Amino acid sequence: MKHFTSIADVNDVNQLVEQAISFKANAFQPELRKGKKVGLVFLNPSLRTRLSTQVAAQNLGAEAIVLDIGKDGWALEFEDGKIMNGDKAEHIREAAAVMGRYFDVLGVRTFPSLTDKATDYSETLLQSFLKHAGIPVLSLESGTRHPLQSLADLMTIKEHWTKDRKPKVVLTWAPHIKALPQAVPNSFAEWMMHADVDFSITNPEGYNLAPEFREGVSVYHDQAAGLAGADFVYVKNWSAYEAYGQVLSQDESWSFGNDQLALTNNAKVMHCLPVRRGLVIKDEVLDSANAIHLDQAENRVYAAQSVLNELLK
Amino acid sequence: MKHFTSIADVNDVNQLVEQAISFKANAFQPELRKGKKVGLVFLNPSLRTRLSTQVAAQNLGAEAIVLDIGKDGWALEFEDGKIMNGDKAEHIREAAAVMGRYFDVLGVRTFPSLTDKATDYSETLLQSFLKHAGIPVLSLESGTRHPLQSLADLMTIKEHWTKDRKPKVVLTWAPHIKALPQAVPNSFAEWMMHADVDFSITNPEGYNLAPEFREGVSVYHDQAAGLAGADFVYVKNWSAYEAYGQVLSQDESWSFGNDQLALTNNAKVMHCLPVRRGLVIKDEVLDSANAIHLDQAENRVYAAQSVLNELLK
Amino acid sequence: MKHFTSIADVNDVNQLVEQAISFKANAFQPELRKGKKVGLVFLNPSLRTRLSTQVAAQNLGAEAIVLDIGKDGWALEFEDGKIMNGDKAEHIREAAAVMGRYFDVLGVRTFPSLTDKATDYSETLLQSFLKHAGIPVLSLESGTRHPLQSLADLMTIKEHWTKDRKPKVVLTWAPHIKALPQAVPNSFAEWMMHADVDFSITNPEGYNLAPEFREGVSVYHDQAAGLAGADFVYVKNWSAYEAYGQVLSQDESWSFGNDQLALTNNAKVMHCLPVRRGLVIKDEVLDSANAIHLDQAENRVYAAQSVLNELLK
């Protein structure tokens, strides 16, 4: 594995999940990647990703160094050919290349603008790091995907599923007051399409994901129909893809509560966190035995450890 | 010891102090708690606590990871049952539980509001972490106490006291331009009440500490009377407890200088830092051999190391 | 070596450079300074210095702890004898002394005011740390010098020079939109004056460096004359020293491009970064094989490692 920016970078998804599960049973192996250097660059705030990736690196004996660009450093220029006489102090060509000289792996978190679909979906920022860093790049969430989250999600489903048949996994939209990225639902859909599950999506009209993230997937605009018989429900808000970045609905009838849960096959309920209680998922569900969001969060450590172990080979 | 949030959590105070003194003589023992993970969450800025606790963890072979909530992360919701449609992105129920999955010990710094006495003195924020983290919690200063400071203070008194009799220890109020928490004086009083010392307090009228932090302790409103014959003087500003959080006096006659020192038994002068020179303690005292504030600061490392060593057992 | 704040602190420059080159060949030696503690205090933002010094410390088995004063901590008072009743919460006397108790080496980054020449050139801030820390102090750039950069620069020249004769090294001014410190050019000049090179400077009228940083050095106000026959060109903007801190010119004819390069002996082109592309150096040069700015940045790790190795002895 050269980089880790989407499922397409992974040779063997099952092996990666098995490795993550194995690390969960035996996490601290400091001789494995001893002395390796991991840079973690955040262009946006983070709690779980920052902490879990640091812990994962430490478990491997590697050293993680965190840099908050814009706060610890300064604003970066991503456009080529410009005369830099504005507010940007450094070009990504130098910033990425220098970090490529300091580290063995470079983790990068970027967010989409949610205003310019073409730029966001061409992953301009992430691609600049890939082009100029000269070392393996680890996505800590990008404009359109969050593959470390998806790997942890798949691992969590695997841990919680003991029956012989394929589980039915449903991704459902939920309301939120802000315009959120599509990265988590896109990425979850992409990984589920590759996994041994029966996957479908339910969201209000206007909230269909980009076509490449729902190819061959049933999409229900009636939440009740979508949730019927689900074994796992992934609850998540996202802003519209077609009316790009817009909040078209705050319909609280889509908030996930006991009424929704009752439609499922006593589903396990998932969320990537942070979750707004009462709005996205109701307390009655989050505080029930059906909720496995904390397992997902915990598994972020072992997902990251599994990926770092590969990238630092 | 399950948690460390006040002296009530400590089984054997003397043993903890002796362990700290022993670590000071032999600090670097990286095999002792090798690979253990310590999360340090700051809801407020910190210099000494942040640095000393990181150094303490490293001395034990543990890994400390610092997170500045609100700066590295986001604002947390502490109230239960709310629909989170405002500016808080995550509930303490998830934030604390997730960190509980990542770390072996969770250090937490919170500050009081100084406007709502009931909330501050019920330690709502700290209690939320205790309730939801699921792992040992280490107070890095809370609304009403700063036990790591008090442990370092007690250790410092012990190091500097060689006579056979009990030392006379006096806590004296000093002026300040801002409303400061009562956590340090509360906590110092609490620890001195349990220590083998003769303890009293002197403060202006209106500045009495909460009753539970001065039970059975003589309080003098005449500073000269209070300081007479002191072997150790702890100088500290705090805002009023009764007229909660208010600055009732900025009386500079309470600033601790040579005039005050002359009333004592050539006392050692203590402060937890940061100290405003000239206002709280005068240069003539801080730059004299009587001042032991730097020893207190240094001992923060060994106090934290002693406590972490217990909590990581 | 007791401190590292300028070339005057170095006993044997050649040996320090050789040590840095040796570390580049064999960087990870964690037993060398195992368990030593390095504090890195930033009063200003930093990318390369922060990351390279952390990596250098880790390579030696030492622990680096970063503190952003003013962001992680609070504003410091540097003036003696004041009654601290304003916005400064702590005096450098305590802050530096406390960090001196926690660490084995204290790295400090300060910037000049660019308004008060006397204060900047007397290095008030750095001198306060030197006076009160009580441990070796490592300059991470100060008001008038950036010796870690200069050491990396000298190392880079040595790596790239294979001929028998002395290389001709020219420092050239370039335009910028902001008033920048003189620390990098001052320091580079100081180190070149001590190195086995033929050193000269070219800058517009009014931009002469302080006399002590160009003693015995030829200064050309005609860039073409200054660049003629150069083997290495160090391109850098700085604000005026005489009209202190002012931007007297933004003359883009001094931007370093192919026209300037053509005047040299196919020179290697250097910059300390961050560099504003198009304004300071043109893309045509930065993206050519003549540019060695990334080697300079990489060598920051080994320069820091070489210095830390000495200071931690």
C-alpha cells in the first residue's frame, strides 16, 4: 500500500481489517515501527482522528508530531504559477516537500469548501500533498472521503456480526443545523459497496450522494421503507450534493429515535461522532445497548495502527 | 487510588509524598509504566501543569497526549437531555467516553465560572468526566481544588523543614486585579488540615474560604496577627466566596513584602505561580533566599509522577 | 558548548558541521541522549524549526515538549521592577526559571519588534531567558540571528561543493510585501565570514545590514555586479536596518529569476523558507535543479541534532 486516501489504495481490505482486529487484542508493539516518524497535519480541528492516530503511532513505536496549519504555522498557497504577494506565506510545493523530508508518513486532514463542487471533488488540497510530499500520504479525512473512519466502521460491523447470512446495512440521513461534508457518508458507502453486506441508503429528496458513491445501491426517500429489517443503521447528516453544500431540510422526523429503531431488525446504531444528541440521534437510542458508536471510536486506533503499519513498512 | 481529584482520594498521603521525594532523587524510570497512555485535556490555559505532567509521564515511560478542548477540538455540551441545536458540537457523554477508550488515565483541567457558586462547588464539569470516562481521572485543577499543586506544596514544606516541632504554616490572601478561583487556597487548606502542621489563615473580611475548607482553622482578619511566628507563608489571591467571585478589595497593604516577612519566624515564602510581582509578592521577597516558589514548581513534576504511578498501576 | 545563540558559542564550527553530516547518514540513535528533556518555547509561529527540532530530539532519544507562549500559556512580562497590575500574568524570571527546572535544554524562539532597534539588537527577550533559565539555551531564531538555520546552510554548501577552490557565496536581497526581520541574513553573513568561502552581499541602497554583520564584506548595490560568478546565491528579503524595520523598496527587478541566474556560475540557489514564489524567487528557479532550498530545510534536522547532542552532553 503506497498511500491511504480511499479504498482504492488498499490491496486486501479483509487482511487490513483482520490486522486491525489483531492489533486490538495486542496493541502495544513498540519494536514494530520503532523510530519511524509520522507527521499529522490538520487544516481543520479534530478530536478522535488526532488522538487515535497519535495513540496508534505510539503503539507501533513510531513518533507522531502534530502540526495545526494556520495556527501553529501559516496559511498555504495551493495554486501554481501565482506571484505570492497576498496573505499566503508558503506554497504547498515547499510545505509538503519539506514535511516529506522530515517524516516517513504524512497524515493530512483537509475539509471541503462546500461551495465549489469541482474543486472539492477533485480533492485539490489532498492531491497537492500527494504530488509534492514524496512520501506515503495518509488521509485523516479529505474533501470527499474519510477512509480511516470507514475502515473502523467495517471492523466494528465485523466484530458485532455473528450470524451466517449477510447483514443488512442502511445508511440514513439525519437533520443538522449546519452544512456538513459528504466525506463520511461517501466513504462509508464506498467501503460497504466493497464489503460482504447488503447495503442501501435512505435520505430525503435532494440529498442523494454523488453518483459514484451510490452506483448499484438502492436509495429510499421514505425512511421507514429504507430502515425496514436493517441489522446495522449508520446515522449521519450531510449537506446536499446536487444543490451543492446546501441545507435543504432540517426535518426532525428523520432524527433517529426509538420509532426508527422499531422498524429495524433490532439494529446496531452507528455514528462517526461528534454527534449532536437529540437532533441527529435521540438520547433513548444513544444510551441504549443498540448504540455502538463508542466501539467505532475505539476502533479508530486499531484502524490507524493497521494502516500505519502498512505505510511504514 | 482510583481517581485523584482531592485529598479524599488518597489512601496514604505520607506514602505519596515519600514516593514523590523518591522520584525526585531518581526521576527517569521508563520501564515503570512503559507504553501507558495519558490524556491531558485542558479547557483552560496552563504552563506548569501542562509541562510538569508531560515530563512526569515521560519519566515513567508513559505517553502523554495533550488536547486543548475548544482550540484543538470544539465546545462541549455538559447538560443532559438537551437537543443539541446550538453551538456545542459534542456532548461530554461521548467526548469523555471516547477518551476513556484511548487512554489509561485522563487528566482534566477545568476552571470555575466564578458566577454560579452552586455549579462550581458541585464540580459539574469534573464530575461529568468522572462519570463518563470509565478510567481513572486526574484533576489538573478543577473548580474548587488543585490537588497536584497541594501535593507538591506539602512535599516542598517537608523538604524545607528540619526542626523537631510542627511548623507553623499560614495562608495569607494578597491583592490582585482579577477575580481568581479559590481552588488553590481551598486545596492547600484541605491538605494542611490533614498534615502534621499548625495551620491558620489570614484574609480580609469578606474573603473567608468556604466553611468546609476552614473547619477548625483559625482565621485572622488582621494580617500582622495572622503572620506572627509563621515558619511557612503561602501567599495567594482569591476572589470572595460569600459574595461569590467578587473582588472586594485590592488593598496593597496586603502585598507580601519585607514588612510582612519581618513579622514571621524568617518564614519560607510560597506561591503556586504564576505570580504577579510587586502586586501579590514584592521583588524583595521573591528574589530573596526565603522564597521557595521555584521548588514548589519543580516539585510539580514529582507530585504528578507519584500520582500517575499510582493511577497507572 | 554552553548555549547556542550565535556562532560565538561554537568551539569548533567544522566539527559541528561534520557531526551534522554524520547524523544525516545515521540519524536514529535513541540511546545517545535517552530520557533527556528539551523544552521548545515559541513566542512566534514556526513550521520548519518546530518540526525539525522535535525530530532531532527524538532521533537522540530525548523528549521534546512544545509550548506556544501566549497561546498555550499567557503573555510574559520581561521588564524588571514593575508592579504587574496590567495584562501580563507572569514574569520571565519565574517562567524561565521554572522551565529550567523541568528541562535539560530550553529552545526559545523570539522575534524582533522591528520598531525599537536598541531593544531588538540587545536581544532583550533571549537574554532574559539566558539569564533566568539556568540551563543551556538553544536559539530557535532570535531578534537578530537564526544560528540553527545558518548551521544547516553551511552544511548544505559543504555537501554541494566538490571543487578545490573556495566557493563564491553571494547573499542577495529580494523584494517582499512585509517588513521581515534581519535575523536570517545577519546570521548567514556571520557564519559565512567564519567559513572557508569568498563571501559578498548585494542589496539596494538603504538595505545594508548592521555594520557588525558585514565587516570586511564587499557590498554591491548593483545586483548584476554582485551576482557575477557566484557559485551559491542566498536569496532573502529583509527590512532596512538603518531606517529601522522599514520597507524602502519592493523593486521586483530584484526578484530572483533566470535573468539573475544567468549572471552566476550556474549557482546553487538557497532560501531559508518560507519563500513567496514569484515575488522573492521565481518558479523557473525554484523548480530547477539549481534550487537547493529543500536540502537546506532537510538539513535543519541534522543541524539541530548536532547542536542538541552537544548541549545535552
